[in-house]
Amino acid sequence: MKIELRTPTPKEVSMMNFSTWDTWECTVSKFPWSYDATETCYILEGQAIVEGNGQKVEFKKGDIVVFPKGLSCTWNVLKPIKKYYWFDC
């Protein structure tokens, strides 16, 4: 169970139609979180580090991050973050 991180191509961003996804925003903070479903998100603003399952993943504006179902982690929001997100139930 790994957190996936990648930078999409402009074509991929266009094809994924992120603007139809929900948005989430968070101020600078640190908190625990668990995922009951796989979440894919596209980072619009900010920067964060998520630690869980022996991984430490840092992401920023322009990245796609996939958090697997069953992951328990700690979010450390370094710069206020805004993202599009989608849960695959």
C-alpha cells in the first residue's frame, strides 16, 4: 500500500477533467487521517508532507497524489493547500 506521486502532462490534466471533481482546502496544520477509499487528488495550490506506512511523500502545486484505501497517515500542511479530489469507492 503505497502513496503514488507524479506530475501529469498538460494532456493528462486536460483529459482528467479535474474541474468536475470536488475541491478541498486546508490552512497550515498537522493532523492524522485515514482513508476508507482510494483518493486521487490534483494539487492546485500549496505544499504538504504526508507520512504513513513507512513513506514520507512531499507534494505541491501541479502534482497528482493517490492515497490508497486503508492508509493511516499524518498530514503536515506546510503552505495552505487547495486540491481537486475524487474517491474511488
